[in-house]
Amino acid sequence: MRTLAVIPARYASTRFPGKPLALLGGRPIIDYAYSVAAATPGIDTAVVATDDERIFAHVEQAFGKGSVMMTSTEHRSGTDRCGEVAQRLAQQGDRYDVVVNLQGDEPFVQPGQLQRLVGSFADPAVDIATLKTRIASSEELFSPNNVKVVCAANGKALYFSRQPIPYRRGDEEQVWVVAGQYYKHVGIYAFRSQTLAEVCALPQSRLEQSEKLEQLRWLEAGYSIAVCETPCANIGIDTPEDLRLAEEGLKHQTEKNIDTL
């Protein structure tokens, strides 16, 4: 099974312009995700997908030719950018069975997390896979910035929401996190190549527009999403404040924050 990791990276972020090239521990943020993907056993090729010449120039200089591809400025999401890369490589005769979508603002991604995703495709019934991690605090649970996921007994996603799900009838909100099991969605995806092409062709759905979560488009269209558990919650960087927190996380990383198989 050949696996491609694509790292979408936009310069024109509304909340943090130039984010992929902002420095974390003295290195551009984009370097972390690319380095992990390129070194992870089971991933054959890693490519940064961007629409900006500055990001393109940096990645090519840092990691060499073939490590980055210029993509359309019209894409709605990173998933669409991944679809373009996979399609263009296939047209060149370089075909992959599985495509991993790893956001460029996830500097603390672990090789074990990517291996879990890729390993799930040993089951021929899996077409899309993603990750979840246990929520440990009420602050995490009730923040709309943390996407929650509930799964069926077979590990497939039932729903993703910015609201705390499931609702605990009869319990005070402050005890929800200890009285029940809640999971945060870790936004790394993997797709079979054909499935990726199909979901990129779907129009935006009603649920997606409501929650602003593209994975709801896939569920609403009838696709199933396998959800693997990981012990660590990655720090995504969306704002300069997130970068400051990531700097602190970089200083205090321990083995407890490592996902191993």
C-alpha cells in the first residue's frame, strides 16, 4: 500500500497571516509537520501543498525539489488542496493508495498518530480515517473551538460537533467530564485515493454550513469515518497566542505527550 502525506499550507490566514513561516523554536512552523511526515515509516512521500511563492521557496530550499507543489488559490479547504496534489501526481504516473491530510499548523504531530491512521486501512472497509483524544477538562469540553466526536461501537464516527456531545440529562455541567466519556477530534485525516477524489467533488452540505466542519459533509453524503484513539492532543496554531502556547509546549514536551504504537 503506497501512502502519500500532503501538508496544506496557506499564507493568507485571516487570524494569522504568514503562519506557516512563523518561527517556533527557531524553525518555521511548516518544517515540523513536513519533517515528521517524511520520516514516518509507512509514508512513502510527503508534499507541502501551497498557493504562495514564499512558502514554496522556503520548503524547496529546506527540503529539496519535489517536497512542495503550487496549487490553486480557489480551494475551499485543505482537503481540496490534497485532492489536487494526489490527482496531479497520478496524472504523472505516481499513484498512491492512501492520502494523509496533515495540516501545516500541527507542529506536535507524532509519527505514531500517522501510523495509526495509515494502519487502519488494513481493513478494506475503511475509506476515511481520523483521530480522537480523551477530553480531560470542562474548559476543553465546553469550548466551541474544540470539536467533539461521538462514535459507534465499531469505532465509526456518528457525529462531530462544536457543542459538548452527548448531552448528559440530569447532571450539572461541571460534572459532565468526569461522569461521562468525551472525545476531542484531532483534525488529521487519511483517505483512500478514490474516496478523496469523490469527497472533493461534493457540494457543501447543510450540516457542514451550520457547524463549519467539512467532515459533516462526508457523513451527510453517506461516507463512514473510522476514528482511532490517540493519547495526545496536538496543539494547532491558529493565532499568535497559540504560537506563544506552542513555544511553552515545545519547552515542556515529555514522553507523556508521545503517541507510540
